[in-house]
Amino acid sequence: MAGIQWEFKDGYPFTPYVNLIEYENLTYSSIDLTGNVSGSADKYTAAGFSYDTVNTFATAVEVDGNVTLGVITAALEDLAADTTYYVRGYTTVGGVKKYTERYWYFETPVAAELGTLTIEDLTDTTLSLHCSYTTALDTGDSVKFQQADDAEFTTPSDIVATVDTVNKTFSADVTGLTSGIPYYYRACITLVGNTTNGTAQEIMTDWTVNVTEGTNGFTACVSHIPDGDDLLIAIAPDETYMIDTLLVNNVDKTSDIVDGYYTVENVSDEVVVVSSFKPFLSLTFDDVEDKQLDLTGTYGVALGAGDSVGFEIDTVNTFDSVGLITINDASVDVPSKTFTKTTNALTPGETYFVRPYTILDAMTTYGDIDTFTTAWELTATDPANGVITLNPSHQSSCCNDHFYIEDGAALTVTLTPDSTYEVDTFTVDLVDKKADLVNGVYSVTAVTANMSFVVTYSLI
């Protein structure tokens, strides 16, 4: 217990009188006073304290005390913070209050003030609120948080806070929020019945990210993400498996995966990710001619009894036309897990789609789709008494007198008669083109269809 600072005025207090005033439990709004009443108890009917903010006590407030065995106690309430108060004692003698000429004074501390509100651990449905206050709270004082849907806090909801009186902080965990919604928060402090609201803060909860992944691989990303951020999704199939489909908000993004990652840019809504995986299956092809090509497939999961592999070729990427070619007799090399097939049932100059497939335990899995265009077919029967040369061209594996050339390629046809012979007739697709020869050469700027060339030579 500390003593109050005091000063003497001229003269001495009369008897009975209050002296030796001391205080304890000083706050910004209250104080507990204790003093002694000198004089016989039968000489006075009451005793108390008079206090004011000026030492003339012109507007003094008086509080009767409780006197027990000459000790008087009283509590002064509703004081102003950061204010000097003057106190003197009084006794009531013969119905008249007698005041001591000596007075004491004390200073109330500054009232508690709010610190800065901080919002932490923000997710799509939860967050944590933290704030502080500057000085100890008085009895009846309180702190809390408020949440609202608008900056004006039209209909705020109170949030009960956990108070740490030692560190003068208070906090609360908020749950049950809706993702991607703006909320407003503020801290509040109530002192002597008066509530002061701190500066409000607006936050927006994160967007929820829901992931459903298939077996034989994993799909990894955060479970919630701030508005406007980019969401990185990692896709990792198990060994011998590959990604089948990646759906983001019901849109197929499988073809947009780069090195095992897909990014959703500038997230502005909840994100739903669904992935599935399938046995590894790849395709390569080469030696594309006018009617045939060589196909090679690679599979990841070992084949069991009744399992099979093959290819599908079609002119549409839905693989449902009447011209669908199904190749189910590919040669399988078990140690390397490859299967190969050469097909020669194609149409020259046609664009095709091709995909490999496996049938494992009666379940068909298709690999990625690739596309190619067959070459155009060139026919040039060897003439008597001379030769015909096509450049560039490649002899078709289907027929000795058939050649092929890539779509759009330039072609020169050179006619070379034997000695004492000359060109008699020259037709291209049954059309006479002898007049178009230049020094025995016929030129085609770009081949865009099958072509046939016939030349005859005659004696000069």
C-alpha cells in the first residue's frame, strides 16, 4: 500500500477528524481509500471523504465511508483518467460536516487504449484476431471483437475474446466463414460503461480448393488460396502410370499440363480439381508413305492372361467413323514392353488420327492421340525406248511402279528418250501435257493430289 502525496494548509484539523489517508488499487477510473478517524466514536455520526479536481473543493463529490474500530474505508468510482484529484476527510458532528483543513491528492493513470488489430492464419473458413490494450482494465471493463458484412457495421456480431491480463492482449479464433467473401472486423474496449471501437479492417477469405484424385498417382496443391493468386497444381502418376484426365472446374486441362504441373491463373472463385490416372501408354510412328506407316507402342503395366494391346486409326479424332481401322494383331516384345505394326491399308493424302490402347482385365485404356497425313501417290509406268524420272519421290513399298511424295512438295518429271528416239506423247492424269515440257522437263509447283504420268517415245 502506497501513501498519497499531501500538503499542509494553515492550522490543524479539528477533532474528531480523518487522518493518515492511504490508497490502493488505483486505476484510471477508481481508487480505494483508507484512513483513521481520530476522536471518540460517540462524538460523530458519520465520516467520509470529499474529492474534487481543484483544491478549493468547489464542486466536490462526497462519499460516506465505512468506519470500523476507528478505520474508515471507501471506494471512489467513475473517476476521469489522467487527472489530479484532491481528497480531504470529514466527520459529521451534531448534524454538521466538519472538514479537515489538510488535503491529499493523487493522479489517475491514462485510460486503457486499443492497440492495432491484426488478423492472422487466414484460410477459406477461419482466421485469428489479435489486439492489445495499454493499461490494466478496471472492474467491469471489457474487450471484444466485432464482425460485420459491411464497413458501417450495420448489424455487427460480437466475438468473445480470450484476455491475457499479464501481457494486456486479447485474441479470438473465428470459424465457419464462407470462402471468397469480404468481412469486416474491429476491436472494441468498454471503459466505465463507454465503448470505443478500434479501426476496422476488411479482409477477404481465401477461395476453397477441393481436390479429388484417382488411384495410381497423386495431385497436390494448397487447400485454399487468396483471391487473385495463381494456383499451382502438381500431378504425379505412380510408376508405370500416366495422367488420364485433369478436370479443373469441369473443364479438361489435361493437354495444358507442362512438366507435371498445371497453373490456374488469377483465382477468383472456388476451384474443384479432379484427376485420374491410367496405365502408361505411348505411341511413335515413322516411315509414313502413301498407304502405309510403321507404328510402335510402349506400355507400362505388364500384360496378363487375356490382356492385349493394339492401335486405332481413323479420319476423325472421335474414332467412331465407318472407316475406323482397329489393329489388334501387333507384335508384342514383352521384355521391352513394346508392340509394333506396319499398316498398308491407308488412303494417300489423307489426314489420320491414331492412338494406342491396352486391354487390362477387360478394361480398355487409350493413349494420347497423335495425327499424321499420308503422302500422295505417284504412278509412272516405265516406258519403252527411254526412261521417266520423278524427283523428289520415294518408291512405294506397295508397288514397284508406284511412288509417293509429301503433300505440298514440288516435283519435277524428267523425260529421257533413248538415242534416235523422241517424246511422242506425254499425259498427266490422262491430260495431254506435252506442250508444257521445257527441254524434256515437266514441273509441278506443289503436289496436292495423286498424280499419274504416262510417256511414249517414237523414232525420230
